[in-house]
Amino acid sequence: MEVGVVEVAVRLGVSERRARQLLASGRLPARLVSGRWLIDETDIPRSRPRSRPMSPRVAWEFISLLSDGPVGSVTQSEQSRLRSKRTELLASPDPAGLIRSWLPRRARLVRKAVAAGDGPGLLDDPRVVPSGLSDPRAGLSAASEYEGYVHDGDLDGLLSDHLVSSAGRPNVWLHVTDRHQIRPAPLGAVLADLADHDRAREDSQVLAMLHEASKMTTRANPGATC
């Protein structure tokens, strides 16, 4: 069942103005019908932020840390805080909830729609780095949903070339940044993308992937913590 702005605001615990901003920005997969925003109630997030989000710069350093990569563009005190947050994440029964709260500023989310037959071509485009639901490491069957990162300078051309539009139910999640990404996407980014869906299936996979990555790091570096 589809609901409007008032119901979204009540469920999220925000003002109606803030609810409209979330719908209009694409953070929630809504559609505009005769000037009225409508969203399927199953697409309304189940949870609320649990802490303040990291800045984009620090968020990407944390993503690198979760991906077992270098952390060099932050101060020593910031590195210490990020390592503490990683420890907190590994000990949490709901890491996806923490990731949702910490990393929303890593990219701007654009929700669009594409015909099912055009989706695979979108993911094959070198301007897109598949992530989240579309990353093989997620192990989730999402044949009708397409997700990835794109540089903000490539967005307009990408949408035009693949006939991606705002009409219809959104099935494309594009995370737009000013950072050039390489394939495959960092594991931390995949975890963040899955967490953003705020659905039980994706949250469960975040927990499994995070703990598997932790075990692999420990086996490769005895005494280390992912």
C-alpha cells in the first residue's frame, strides 16, 4: 500500500518538511502523482539514525579501514577513533544500523528506473562500479535491481545513454561521488550500500559479510582485528 508525506513523517519521527525533502531528494523511492508524493510503505526505513554521520572524508577512510585498506588521510586521533568504531561495529548485533548512521554522507543517492532489459548494460558501463545488491560478494539475487557508484561528472551522460528515467518504480540505486572508483568496489562501500536498503535480508548479509571479513583478516594476520 502506498502512503503519503504525513505517514512517512510519523513513521520516521521527522517533520513533514523533512519527509518531503527525503522523498524529493531520492533518498526514499517515492513517485510524484498529481503533485502528491507517494511511497510504498514497505520502502519506508525501519530504523532511525543512532548517531551523527561522519564527514565524507572520514567516511571514505572508514570504508578503507573496513576493506582492509590504508588509512592515511586522517589524523592519528581520527585513526584511533575509527579503529574504535570498527571494534564497536564488530561487536554489535546490528552493524547495519550503525553503518547507516555513520556513512550516509559518503555519496549522494540517486534513485531512478530502467527497463529490466537495459539494466545489465548499465552495470557493464565502465562509468559504473557495481556495488551493494549488484556486487557478487553480496550473494543476493537482485535481477531487477541495479546498484553502483558513478562519478558526478558522468551522471548525466550515463542516464541519457541508458534511458534511465524518473518514471516508474525506482529500481536503480546510483551512489554519486566526486571520487573516481575502481572495480571491484571496496568491501566497506558494499556493506554501506546494503545497509542503506534498511531491509532484513540486506542487514543480515551485512552481519555475515562483516564477520567473514574479520575471520579472513585474523587468519592472514594472527592477533589482528578487522
